[in-house]
Amino acid sequence: HDLAFFDPVGYESFRQLLTDLETTQDSKEYLNSLELTMSIDLIEEEGGGTVELVTNGRDREVSPVTLPSYICKYSEYRMIKAHKKALDNMKEGLLDVIPNRALDGLTSGDLRLL
């Protein structure tokens, strides 16, 4: 559900896809028609190219069985891995100002309130 806050359009697309698969007679054929593979094609602003979500992901089609895994890996990449360098730099900057032990008891909700 975190993807809903990060990318509402992508979240809604995945939600609708899961709903469609439940109501479609031949879900495998329907999913094959979308030509999804276990990879992501990046737009130019993201550096272009393809990122494989699993080994040989470009050659592995998404099936009804692997769709939940695809959605999790896609979400993880979009929200975390694509921004890892920036997140690490933010963490480093924060720890330059605040000692690590001062953050031990904080939750994500506490950090949002800051």
C-alpha cells in the first residue's frame, strides 16, 4: 500500500490488474497480452535502459502466479532502489547532525511529525 502514496497511478493500475485477473476467464492469456516481464524499462529521466527485477528478468514473463512477486519487486525498486543513493546521502546528513543513538526510539510516524 506504500506505492499508493508514492505513485497513485501505478498503484491503481496494479489494483485494477489484480481485479481484472480475478474476473477474466483466461488470466494467463490476458496477462500474456500485456507482455510483462520481470524487468522495468526506465524512462530517460531515470537513466534509460532496463532493470531486471530477477536474474534473467527480461526473459521471464509475468504469470498469474508470479504477478504478486512482480508487484512487490517493482514497488521496492521504484520506492527504494531507484533512490538509494539519495536516501543514503540524506541518512548520512542526518547522522552528521543527530547522533545515531538519539534516533533509536523513533518510529516512522515520529519522523513524519518532525
